[in-house]
Amino acid sequence: MCGVAGIVHWGTLSDGPQVVRKMNARLHHRGPDDTGYWNNEKVSFAFSRLSIVDLDHGHQPMVSDEAKIVLVYNGEIYNHVELREELQRRSHRFQTSHSDTEVLIHGYREWGEGLLSRLNGMFAFVLYDLCRDEVFMARDRYGIKPLYLHTTAHGETFFASELEALFTDGVLRREVDPCAVKEYFSVQDNWQQRTPYKNTFSLRPGSYRRYSARGCTEGTFWDVEFPRRSRLAPTEAAEKHLDIMTRALKRQTAADVSVASYLSGGIDSTAISVLARRYIPDLKTYSCIFDLTDVGADKIRDERFFSRLAADACELNRTEIELSRDSLMETLDSTLIALGYPHMGPSYENYSIAGVVAGDGHKVVLSGLGGDEFFAGYIYRYQQTERSPLRRNQREWKTRLLRWFGRNPSRERWRATIYQIMNFPIATSMTTQVFSPDFLEASKDYDVCCAIDEIIDACPSRDPWDILMYLDIKTYLHGLLTLEDSLSMVHGLETRVPLLDNELVDFALDQPWSNLFDGETGKIVFREAMRGAMPEAIRTKPKMGFAPPDESWYRGVIKDWILERLSPDRVKEAGVFSPDTVKMALDEHFNGRQNHQNLIWSLL
């Protein structure tokens, strides 16, 4: 896990080496173990390394033995040993003993872009092929590792692992995109490739780009598909799930440094911790709990009982971290700085626990991200959202969903339903009330309905459940992964996500819905696979979600701070929001009439 930065300029930029050094300095926290640079008259590369695998021989930028390919790379390739063996059978000679970086170079020489479909891992890499005089870059299937790009009017392309590196020390001019701001306040994130700034975007997950003096081309090497071909009975599918997941943990616990695991008390993190201990007998796990003093109804989300139960029953070495109400104020500014730009929801708990894990000497931590999106774990969101037409129908949901949509639902019906089941901060009907008239004019080219249409149209399945899953994968999962990368790497900590192992995801997408959801509970096969491996109270527990009691804390410990930051004068000065509407929302939240915590976080 590292930080990469660079410029593709084809000779138009004379100070490229000096500029990339500035960019790389902004990424030092991502790679405190080593730095490296490479440049010629056309490209400039920079690298900051967090040493995880092949500690002594993983220096980057890595140059091939014949000096024809130069590569910078952020991530981990979990099947690099198998790929190395295959390449050696094809007469490739390696200089390192087990560097996955060198495998990328030889793999690209052998297969070109065909290498990408062979990779099982998380990655964002950029290479310069001197023979073809072109730059090739790619990002992993799900967007676990970030890569941000900025194109200039002169045709230069700047890239970096973090958005802020593009704008550090005046490297580039930062220009806010009103359409991106409007999108963020509509859905509490930026979807697809959008960032808050003009001419700046992220490389799309599962895609690659080629740059040459002739221009740029883009391609896709993977996208979500729903074959649903499996005919395995639930018990057979559960056995296969356990076998695949065990192999995934074997791959993702491999490292030359200390590996830890998060343990929230849910099925995902408990399963990962239990299986990981087969390969790391002294595995250390970390749980986060919250001070529940004067907390209201949102204290029901606290999972301390379950994380303690998991540790005791499964004999896991566990460290418990309690975050107080005051810790919110103590870490909020640091969290916002680490995020760099507006992300999904409050995330200071992620920042805090990552800091503790890294402070204990670990460089890698295992996370349960990804299991809900691909194994139908977010059914609870549709059940619990008050506006959802599905809330009252906990059985035979798919039949009722089809009735609600119709066999050939219109786009308008899809949009209406998605807005009802996704808890967005601002509904489309509220935009004219929340935003100022000047801002609405500046952002008039953005319509969240069109953004939803694009995702629906791109889904390869017309099955209603598949479309809802596709929406979660393309929006919510990508946002979570981006957030996790920012908040762990600021501490020099690599987060691995075993539930997004390629083999396990392919297995999930091949399962019929009857193996995922029984009308009331999701993750059917996953839960069955874990029978006997953990306490039944955890294996059968409904999804709760990991989050602090923000609703109560916003009304208490940080209320004055919120009122000061969102005072009518400050809101008016920003010129984006209606001061009267913001004040009304704050009054409703603090008086307990409405829960506007998502909107408040977005405003902050």
C-alpha cells in the first residue's frame, strides 16, 4: 500500500520533476518507508512506499530489467505467486524473490491489458511503456484503491492517490464544480467519476486508460454482471462459500508485516477474524464502542455485547476502544483534514480506530467491507426507511416489488422508489428550498434523476433486486471504500477487504436470490456457511450497522459547535444554501422533531 503521483505531459512541462516532488510530499503519510522518482522529457513519476511485501526489494518507480517499462503502483496483488509461476513457465526471469510489483511489469509485457482480468487484488497503477511511447493506467474491479486525475487545457494529465496532492502548494488551480456540490448534497456523495472540482475525476473502477501523443482512450476490463446460474442447494452453496472464503483469507493474510483485524460483532468481521486466525494464530482484533451517557434511541446500534461475545466464544485476542462524546470534538477536525473533501457520512470513529491499530505497530488490518453489497445484507435499509413502500412487506418482497414497479417499470417509477428506499440527505422536492437561487442557476446542468437513470440503464439485469444491488455496488460501496482508504492510510495503515476477493464475489453474483434472501433475512448462504463457527446470536443477528450515536451527540456535545459553524451569517456568506431553510432544519433536529444528521454532516 503506497502513494503514487505523476504527470503525463509529452514535453510541454519543463518543471515536471519539481512539481511531482511537491505532490509526493503530500502523500508521505501513505508511504513513510521509502520514496522514489523517475522522469524523462515526457512523463514524471513519484512514489511513497508503505512496505508490506518483499520489504527489501519493492522500491518504486520500478524499472524493468531492460529499461523498457517504468511502473508506480499502489495496492496488493493476492495471486501474484501463481502469476509469477505462470510467467516463469513462459520464460520470464525475475530480479526479485516475491515482489508483486515486478509481476505487474512482466504480466503487462506478456499479456498487455489482458493482465487486468487475471489480477485478484486491489490496485491502482500507472506504467510508461517506452517501446510504445504510451502511458497505461488501471484501477481494480471495485475501486478499493483510488486514482485521481486532472486534465489541463494544455493536454497534461496529473494523477495522484489522493485528491489533495493534485492541488498542494499551487500545483494546480482548484475550481469548485457547482454540479458536484449539488450532487453531494442530493445523495451525500459524488457518484461515478465525479469529484468536487472541475476537470478532476477518479479513474473508474474496473477500467484502464492509455495515453499517447495521439490522445487518450479508455476501456473496461470488468463490470458487475448477474449470471445467477448456480443451481446449488443452500447447504451445498454454504459449503462452497466457506471453502472459497477460507482461500480468500489465506491469500489476504499473506504479508511480511503484522496483520490485525477489526471485530465489530457482526457476522462479517467475526467470520473474517475466525478464519484469519487459521493463518495468524496470534491475530489481534480491535473493536470500537461508544460512550452511551445521555444517548437516546440511537444507542440500540451499539454492538459491544456482540463483539465481546465473539471474542470470548471464539477465543480472539481483542482490544476494545471506547470513544467518548468528547472524542468526537477532539478528532473531528483531524478527520475532515484526512478526508480531504466531502465524503459520505460521519466517519470519525473509522479515523480513531485506525489510529489505534497503527499505533500498536500493525501495518495491515482486515475489514468486513463488501459483504453486504454482494450478499444482500442491506435488506434492512429498505425495511427501516420510513418512506419505503416496502417497509410493511417483510415477506414475498420480490413479488410485491414487481407489483410496485410493474413488469416494465418506467424510469419515473424507478426514481421515485429509489428515493423512497435510499436515505438521501435532500429529496429532489427540497432542492429549491435548501439551495440559494444563485447556486441553483450555477448548478442547473445537474439533475440527480439523470444520475440515477445512468446507473439503472447500465445495469445488465432487469430484475428489480439486481438493480437495487447494482445501485449499492456502484454508489454506496465505492463511497465506503474511498472513505476507508483515506482514513486508514493517513495513519500508514493498509485496509484489506477479504469479502471483495474476486473468487468470492463471482460466487455471490452467480447465486440465485433464493440463496441470498428468504423474504425476511439476507445473507442466507453466508450465514449457513458460518454455522458452528461463531455464536448463534451473531450468526443470525440482523444487520445493525457500525456507527456512533450521532443523532444524540449532534443534539448535545457538539450542538454549540454546529450552531456556530452553520450560523445564518456563515451560511449566507457561503452563497450556496438558504439560511432560513438551514436554520429550520437545525431547529427541527435539536428539538427532536426530525433527524437531519445526514444533512447536517453534509453542511459541515
